Amino acid sequence: MRTPSAVVVLGLAVVPVVASNCSPDNTTQNAAADVATGSESDPQAGRNSNDVFSQLLENSWYLRTKDGKAQLYVTELGHGPSVVVLHGGHGNNFHYLVDAVRPHTGEARFVLFDQRGSLMSPVPDADIGDLTAEMLVDDLEHLRQALGEEQLVLFAHSAGSVLALMYFQKYPENVAGLILSAAFPPRTEGGIANWLQGLRGQQRELREREVEIAQAVQVAGLPENPEDDTPKESYMRWRITGQAPITVIDLNRWREATGAGSGVHYNPDVDSAVYNSWPEDFDFLDVIRARATPITVIQGDRDFIGPGAPEWQELSQKCPQVSVTVLPRSAHSAWIDAPDAFREAFREAISVTRRGATDGNPVGCPD
């Protein structure tokens, strides 16, 4: 366990993409409409036309944690084989990932939930300091049992990829496949704290796009002088100048990059508590090499968490079950910057997890 510190992992809890604030393309709308038609095996699936959030509300339920200290808010979207979704954060909320999975609701049943301590799965303030990554891992195993799934396919984003890999390390036999986006590396050296300093450098670079940011502010119609902002305009300005630059490359899509760092969607105290429970370094290589479990990494070439995922690319040269897709001109929320390419890569990843272990080999990486 890490020594507790005042460091908060700024920026890892990115970004609730609330559908009501978005302008989904026709493909996304058609995908939602496809779900609305249902199927012979599940005629009720998606019966609310394009109203995805009505489906999420209708399918919601609570799962009490094994220690009885929290209730996890769980919901489902789509129909087909199950894929459990792990949001970033820690302390974030799952809603921003709805747009990432929505085009695939005719291919899979996505199980989305707020992790312990997050928006709709809160814990008392007095208990936040006791939260650990190990708790979240065991909560995920409890969810698997409640779902009645022998194995899980996990789609994880940002810090959720750490949770997915920790779960894989502890319960390798319970994982059928991993789909990771904005993925942390499979191993760090020299201390997580030092590695995170590199992330902050990447964030600074993305936030220094002064011309693009100024243009986005102007297009949004905000006052020239920030002191003239209304409360609403002030928050809009923060989204354009503070959040969107590290989340998307195309700042004209800033409305789709909302929420992280706000009190509504993200609890920094939860983030800090869970971060402080991380080990000094990550090393998931042994379990990855020992098993043929398919792992797909979908990474933006300008994601502040390892642009292009070089460590994963190197590993993929040795381990046939690991594949990496790098999306050009894409940042932390690659499905916003490159929707078509992300959709294609995600669809292939789902297909790969259904095919199972690479070539049927019991061992992932040949000697």
C-alpha cells in the first residue's frame, strides 16, 4: 500500500459524457434505434426508442456490498453477451461512457455501475478515507457472482484499467477478456508518483493550445472578459479551458467532455483515498504472460496517459493475445475524437473476446 499523501490524481477521472449535452452522429442514433426494435430473444430490449437513459433507469438496481457498508448502483444497456464497464476516476461516475458503448447495444449487454464511493454508490464521508483499490476489486467479484457470470468481459477506461488489471491479477480464471481504453501501462518502474508526474506534463502541453482554446471560447459566445461571465458562462469557460483540452483534440466538441472535477460527477476525496492504496509500482506482466486471455487496448495518440500506449505495443509484439489500436488525433476520450475508428476497434474487440483465448493456446506468451 502507498504511504498516504496529499496528492490527488488530477485528471484521471475524465469525463462524464452526458447524452443530453451531446450531438450524436447518425450512426449513434441508428444504433440506439436498432436496440429499440428489440429482438426475438429479447423483445423488450431497448423498447424506449432513442431514449437510452430511460433504458438505464428502467434496468437499474442496487447491489449491497459483501461488507454491508455500501450499495452499488448497477444498470444495463443493450442485449447480448455481457460486458461489464469500469469507469475512470476513481470517484467518477459511469455516465460518460454511455456514448462509448451506445453504438454497440445491439451486440452486447453492457452492465454499468458506479464504483464504491462514486456518485450513485456513495459511502459516508467518515468512511471515504478507508476506501482502497482492493475493496473495488472485491466489489467487482461480488458483482460477477450476483450477475451469475462464470467469466467477465471488462471494458475499462482510464483508472478503470488499473482496476481491471488488478482484478485480472487476483481472479485470472474469472476474466474472459479485457478491453482497455486510455489504458495505464502493464508495468511501471521508479514509482507511481514519478510516473504520474509525466502525465501532468502531458496535461500541461494539451492545455497550452491557446489559439484553439481562444477560438472555442469565441465560438461559444462567451464574454471577452471572464469577469463578465454569468455563473453558467463561468462553468462553460472552465469546461472549454480546463477540462476539454485534456479530454479531446477537437475543442469544438467540448460539450461532449463534461463533468470531471465538478462536485456533481467526481469526488476527489475518493480518488485520493483509492490512489493512496495503490502499490508503489504496477506489474501485471506475469498474469498477462501466463494466460491467453484476449486483451485489446484502444489508445489515442495524444492521450495524456501514455500517448499511443508504447508499453502495450511492445508487449503485443511478444504476446499474441494482446492487440493495440492507436487512434490518430485522439486524446483521452477517443470515442469523441475518432468515433468511427473507435467504433470499429471496439466492435472487433468484442468479437475477439467471444472467440476466446488466442488460437486456443493455454499460455499467453510463448517463451
